[in-house]
Amino acid sequence: MKNDYRLRVTLGVSLTLAIIATGALLFLRSHSHPIKSVTAASGSDPDSLSPGATTSTGTSPPASASAADLSAVLDKALQEPDPRKRASEFGRLLALWVEQNPEAALAYVRKMPPAAEYTEGLFIVLEALGRGDSKRALTLARDLATTHEQRHVYSLLFDQLSRRDLPTALSLLELAPAGEARENAVRALATHWAASDMTATLNWAEQLSEAGERTAALETALKVLTETDPRRTLDVAQQFLTGTALDRVLTDSLKQLTAADPQAAGLVVSQLPAGLVQTHAALDVARALAAEQPATALAWIKTLPAGEVQQLALNNVLDLWNRKSPAEAGQYVAQMPKGADQDAAANHLAKDLAAANPLSAVLWAEGLEAVSARNAALVSIASGWAERDPAAATEWAGALATDNPARVKALNSALSYWVMEDPTAAGNFVQRLPEVDQPAAIMAVAPALAQNNVANALDWTRTISDPDVREIALQQVVTRWADNQPRDAARWVMTEPEGTERVDHVRTVAGQWLTADAESATSWVQSLPPGKTRDAAVDVVADQLTPKNPTLAATWADSIGTPELRSARLEEVATAWLKSDPAAARTWLASVNLPAETKTRLLGP
């Protein structure tokens, strides 16, 4: 029993502090008792460990070492570069030592530097001392456990003590420092007390004067109560808890109640205030009711607040209903009143229908009377179909009538899947589309092509015959390239011939690069030779600086060589600056080189 108890405690601690307690956990998992394990490994009694004896992992105490003083061996274990092996070996050896000579082991831990192994050692030593003298272990913890991770030792010590002697645990609670440490102790104590006497635990928790401790005790006790009486848990939680603690208990208890009695849970959920707790619980209840009878679920959904939570709950019902009877689910949506709710339901169900049988989904969608619901369904069918067969879905969407309002969105939706599966085929398909459809399709395809392979994406843009459409594609490629590799994109755009296209591309690169790395971007802009390209990049810099640093923005704007662009940018800076710091802006305007009529207009009457 003693060994099983130690294993349970250390497992609990290791879940909270996975990294810190790894060594101790591995040790306890593989050795039911530290002394016996070393005996088995060395083939001798631990008290007779001789100088130079080798442990199970190959760590050999030096000739001067004894079983009572393993400090040199521990020092060597701490030199292991692999953190997992280091924690495991250190924990194994320290557990051996603390069984043989706890005071010496404690003295060693006291002198350790504040690293992960110190925390591991602290847990091992205090847990061992707590088995015989809980009060001393808690007194030591006040001095030795000083960090967030280390204060979890109070969970271990009070878990240990509460299992053994609950009244003593209560009497020693004051030894845990107020705050995080005592809250950890309160949780451990409440866990065990609630298992044996829930009423007494709740009465005690309600009387705690410190809010953090009271919340910790109540939340812990109610989590235990949730397993057996979720309805009572809901009542008590709403009476005594607030904030995130209340949300957590409500979430857990509603899950339990929904599993046992979804209709009862539904009554509670309908009365909850709007928020994430209500939304998540509503989805659980909707699924549970729909699994029994969709009509019951649909009737309950109407008791929820109109809006997002009601629509999400309906979506969950439709998901389950579609698996059992897609025809009935489709008929329900088709008969809903026309409007936003039907459109949203049609959009959701259509994707599920298309995933199973795209052609049947299309027939159903085309039979919807409301135009808006029909269009929403067709777009969603393209998406659901494309998840299975993007090429077929895209071809279908492209074959929709050119005057069909859903055509463009459906086409782009399907293309977004196809380009991820086969960028080349998707790119070739775009070029077969009527020119009127190409710009929107390019917006869906070009970024993905650039993400996959910039060189291939650039080659693809050159195959587009219409110059305006080609520039749209090239702009999309450059934008994605600048997002990912602004320096390479900047180098490439400067190889383009001087002209409008290069100016536009430089603006794109400068804007993306400034957002990611302003220092590198401004250095690049400063290196550009005088001309329209540089002026465009400077204009972007000034634009981005204006809301943050109008003084610097004005300096950049004043360096623009193109007169019209310079004046326009200076006016933009002045307008913003006059709103944020009128006095400074007026002083600057008095000296800046702008026409008098412009200054008069900016300053106003």
C-alpha cells in the first residue's frame, strides 16, 4: 500500500509538472521501492554498497563514497547532457538516498542551484519526509518552495496527508503560505474530503474567508459532486461561484447532465446568460436530443436566444439528422421560412450532402424556392464536393450559367481546393475560363501557386494573354512572395523594366516588408536610385509612418522627387498631424515647401 500510494502521488505531480517531475515519475514507475530496485540492480544490499560499485545505469560512486553520502554520484548524474536521462537518474539516486539518510539528502537539495532538478529533488525529499512528519515537511516547504512550479508541492503534501488523516490536514492548512500555495493545499484537501462527506466539505468551503481559497475549495468539491449529482452542482455553483471558476463548473456539470438527461440540461441551458458556456452547452444538448429525436431537438432550439447560438445548434442537429435521413433533413430546410436563417441552414446542410452525393445535393439545391438559399447551397456544394474531388467540383462550378449569382463564388471555392491538390492543373483551368471569370478565379489561384513555387507562378502569369488579367495575376504572386520572402521579391521587382507595373509592384513589396521588418524595408527603400520607383516606395513609407510618427513621415514625404506625389503625400501627413498634434503640425507647416493656398486650405479659417 505504501509503494502504491507513493506512485499515485508522484503520478499526479508529474501531470502538473511534466518536465520537472519526469525523472521521479520514471523512477517510481519502474521501481516499486527505491532500495529494492538498487539492490536488484547491484546484486547486493544497499547498506553494503562498496566503493566503486556500479548502479543500474552505469553511474559509479567514487571510492570515497558510501551509501549514506551519494553526493558525488548525484553531482555526476547532474552532468548528463540529455535532460530526460538526467532527470531520471538524478531522481532515482536521490530517492535511494532519501530512504537511507533523509537529512543528508535534504542538505544536498538545499545547496542545489535553482534549476529543474532542484524542483524535482524538492518534491522527492519533502514527499518522503511528509510520510513521517507532515508538519516538518510543510515547514520546510515554506522556505524551499518559492516558485510557481515548486509551490505545487503543497498539492502533493496535502494529498498525502488528507488520504491519511483529514483532521490533521485541516489543522495544518495554516502552514501553507497564503495565496497560490494555500490554494493548492485547499484543492488537494477538498478533493479527498468531498469524496467522503460532500455536505461538510461544501459548508467548510463556503466559510473560508479568503476569496481565492473559497473559490478553489468550492470548485474542487463541485467537480467531485458533478460525477454523482450534476443538478445540485449547477445550483450550488450558480449560488457561490463567479467568473471563470463558475464557467468551468457549469461546463463540466452540464456535460454530465446532458449525458444523463438532455431534456433537463436543455432547460438549464436555455436560461444561461449568452456566452461561450451557453453556446458550447447548447451544442451538446442539441446533439443529444437529435440523437433521440430530431423533432424534439428542433423544438428545443427555438427556446434559445435568436442569432448565432440558435444557428449553431441547428447545424449540429442537421449534421446528425443528415447521417440518419438526409432526405428528411433536406425537406426540413426547404420548408423553413425564407430569410437569413434558411440561407444559413441551406449553406450548412448542402456541404454535408455534397460530401456524400454531390449530384443529389445539386438536385436538392436547385429545388429550393428561395433564390438566396439556393445560391448559398450551390456555393457550399462546390466546397463540400471539392473536398473529395476538386477537379470535378471546379468543372461543375465553371459550367454553371454565366448569369447564375452563385457561379463566381462556387467556382472560386472549388478552385481553392484544386490549386492545393494540383496547382498546375488549376492554373491551366483558369486560362480556359471566359475572360470575364478570370480575374476572380486568379485571386483564388495565384496566391496558392506563389506559395507552392514562385518561379512556376511567375512563368504561369506570362502565359496569360490578356495584359490586364496578366497584371492581376502578377500582382497576386508578388503580394504573396513579399509576404513570405520580401527581400527576394524586392530584388526581383527591381529587375522589371521601369514603368507602371514595376511601380505598383514596388509599392506592394514595400508595404508588406515594412509590416514584417521596418528597419530592413526602409534600408532597402533608401538604397533605391532616384526616380518614380523610389518615389513610390518612399510614399508607402511615409504613409505607414504618418499615424505613428508624423515628424518622420513628413521628412520622408518631403524627399519624394515627383512634385504631384510629394504634395499629395505632404497634405496627407499634414491632415493627420493637425488632428493628433495641432501645435506641432502648424509649426511644421509654416516652414514646409508647399503652395500658400494649400497651407491656407489645410489650416482652415
